[in-house]
Amino acid sequence: MGEGVQAAEGAGSQGDGSKPGNHSKAWRRAPGRKPGPAPDGRSFGRRLVEVERHCFPDLNSWFDGLPDPRRQEMCTYSGRHLWRQILMTFLTRGGSRNAFDGDRNSGSLPENMALLCDTPWDVERLGARVTVTCSENATRHASRVATTAVAAIPLHMVRRLMEMRLFDSDRLFGRWWRVAIDGTLQDRGHDTPEAEARYRYVVEAKLVGPCGTMFHLMSEFMDVRDPLRDKEDCELNAFLRITERLRKEFPHLSICLLLDGLYPVRPVFDRCAEYGWKFIATLREGRQPLAWAEAVETMMMSPENVGKGTRKGEDGTVEQTLRWTHRVPFGEHELDVLFSGEVGPACASLWVWCTNFGIDADNAYALANSGGRARQGIENVFNVETNGGFGLEHAYCADNTAAHNYHVMMQVAHTLAQLLVNGLLRRLTRACRKLTDTKLTELLRSSLQYVLIDTGPPWCGQIRFVSSA
């Protein structure tokens, strides 16, 4: 080789041994997706006030309308304050009375409670320090007020939402208001010196709203033993009582009941026929064995009664095959039966419902998904209230009247929480990822405790529901 030619460098054992040049290092985007913004919950307390005043401007007046047997000139706290204390116990999802008692007089919470109550603190009579009453005082007051009076508040709330036309787009076939009825354990009782702990049960009626929401209508409490007739109470008897109350409160409402597998029996059919109501009830093989066998046999003999569709499931798209049959005898009643075979990415399942709707190819899909499957929403509510911090099944107090009133106020808090969380906060935090209802409630509790609610000009907005899924 010539003298002016530079010899090439040899490659080392570790690879290319050439030296890097003077150019800058190539830029490469960091792996993974960009993290979402962190939620800012400082304004959540004000959002609560705005939602409440927008949807229920008379809520404090409804609290004032409840009976108050106390001598007012000797009271530190107003009646609306005591009921607010119970409401906030459930709205902050502490799971017990002690959880809220521990925070009630810390930070800005007393001042925010006074603002929520819309009652100025009487400094001259009560002193400069603003305080919140304890749960013992609220429980004693709740034990002296009839549950029938407190139960009017959730009815006022639902009527107000109806006036706002919140549910108009969610009526079945544009007419039928879907009401899910089911029973659950209210609490596991409370030991007293006089008797052992006794479980308390309740039957709930809830109105189906947008995006899978459920709004409380009324509760029918039942005990294991009916003291008036000295016999066991049962869920079917409670169903007859709660439907009688429902008819009295909404005599002209077109109602479609969504029921589970306990209810396809003659008393339920008779009640719906008497009131002119529709129903869609889950049919289990062992509950009505003769009707089940007849429905399966006639369904196989009607190959033309079939439809196919899809729905969105938790794990992806679910393929549905719908089949139905007409005029299946259930004693003195003849009902249509709808079968829904579903195959999804994770599993295959069969759902069966009986109904007094006439089933055809045009309405079968709506009856299955907007009707029969929508009943599952009430089970989700029971699960959230049990495991999501509301404290369903927790014994809040030993007194029966107070326990019933606590349960009603739990339903009031759940209604308000759905409007706040699913109707507003999810929309405001849509850019933040993986925010659960529990996390949003924690941010609300922190906002109420550490941030004084701004009383500036009202924020203008709408309640637009966003699914939590």
C-alpha cells in the first residue's frame, strides 16, 4: 500500500471497533405511552355545591320539613345540619360513623358544612369556633323521626330529575320506565343486652338511568319475623308492599319491572296485570319446571323465531343468538319466553327471561339488552354500597328506626354521588387515566377538608353521564 493511504482499523472481539464521529447522538422517542395528567381535586367541593343546587335546590328545605321534636331554643345544631351529618358520612364513603367523626372538625370541613347547610354560624350565641355535630347526636335525632317522613326525600329527588327530563331517553321503547326491584341484606344486626343480633333485610326499587346508573325510589324493610302476625316475613310479601306504595306514588307512570329469578310466580303476575305494568323476569330452570320444559320444547319447534346480534362485553364483543317462543303457560297466565345464548372472548352463557311483552324480531334485542340485562345494574349498586365505602351490611346503630333512616340517607347519598361522579367529575377528569369512583371520592373528601369552597359566580354546565367502564 502507498505511504499516503491510511490502513483500516481492525474490528475487535466485541464487535465493530471503529471510533464514533463528531455528530450528535440520534434522538429516539422514549418507549411507552405518555402519562396522563394527575387529577386536580381542589375544586371538587365547589362542584358538589353546584351539582346539588342545580339538581336539588330545595334539598335543605326538604330536610327542614322533617319532624323535629327538639326544643329549638336549646339546640346548637339545626335539623338540616343533623341530616347533613348523616348524608356526608355516606357521601365521603368512610364505611362507618367513626370514619367521618374523625374528620368532622378538622381543616375547612366545618366551614364547608355550614355553607352546604346554607346556614350562617351564630358567633354571638355559639362562639367563634365553627363545629360539626357528632354521630351520636345525629343518630339520636334519627331515632325520633319516622322513616316514612325521611323516605319522602328520595322520592322528591327522583321527581325533580324527572322534571329535568333526565330519564326521557332511557325509557324502554320510548314509553316504559324501567324499575328494578330486588332484595338485599341491610345490615347484620347489632348485639344488645336484651336480644341477640338480628339481620335486617330490605327490598329496593330503583329507576334505571343513563349509562347504567340506578336512582333510588323506595325501600321496603322486612325482618326475619313479622311481629304483627307472628310469622316469618319474606321477600315476596315485601314485593307486594313496595309495589303498592309505588303505585300510590306514581299512579299514571308506565312502569316495566325488571326482576330476578325469585319473582316469576303467580302473585307477581297478578299484581302486574292488576296495575297494567309490564315486567321482564329472569327464568330459572328449577323455579318453574313445567313452564321451563314447555318453553324449551316450543322454542325448538319454532325455528323461524331467531335473531342474531352483538353487544359490548367486559372482555370484548359478545355474539348473541336470540330465540323466543309465545304463550307459555305459567298457571293461569300465558307469557312469552326469550332465550339469549351468548359467546364471548372469555366464556359462553345462557340467559332466559319471561315477559308479558309480545316478542318479535323487532323488539327481541331491546328486550334482552335494555330490559333483561339492565336488571344487573341493581346488583352492581348493592356491590358498590357493600364494598365501595357506603357501608351496606354494616350495623350503624342498634335502634331500628335510626337504622332504617340511615339506610334511606345512604340511598340519598348514592343518588347524589352518581350525579356528581358520573355526571360531572368523570367528564372533567377524562384526560386522567384509571380514576375509580373511590379515588374521585377521596379527592372530594380532601377538597372538603382542606379547601374552603369558593362562593364566587356559579359555574355553568350540564349533567352529562359518562360510563365508569
